[in-house]
Amino acid sequence: MTNASTLIIAIEPGVADKLATLAQRRGVDASTIAAEAIARRVDEELEFLDFIQAGEDSIARGDYLTQDEMEAWFAQRHKTADAA
């Protein structure tokens, strides 16, 4: 890992034990596992926040359905699926 940042964190002893076991079984050090986990979690969180922002942007543009419109849309799709 080039130009990596160092992060010092405290984790519960049970988690530390599991981390050590996983690292040993994978043949890597615990910091590799931790870095992968943090990267994955950060990506997931940012993706979720982008999803929320896209919804908020749609609402701000007026691009949304009311509850009644959504129920009518769903009922029509259900009726179409039943007819097929």
C-alpha cells in the first residue's frame, strides 16, 4: 500500500481475536483485513448517502409520485401481472 495513512483505533477484545483469526487464515496481517473492511464500509456509506441525495434532488425538482399516485401505479401493475 503506497502513501497509506496510519489510523489507531480501539476495538473490543473479541473482535480483535476474530480479526487475528481471520488474518491468520487468509495469510495476511490484521491491518490488511481492517483496511479492506474500512474501505468497503466507507464505499457502502457513501453510496447510500448518494442514493439519499438523489432522492432529495428528485423531490426538489418535483419529480416524485404522491402516495395516491403510487398506489394507483402499483394497482395497475398488479392488475397487468394478473392478466398475463
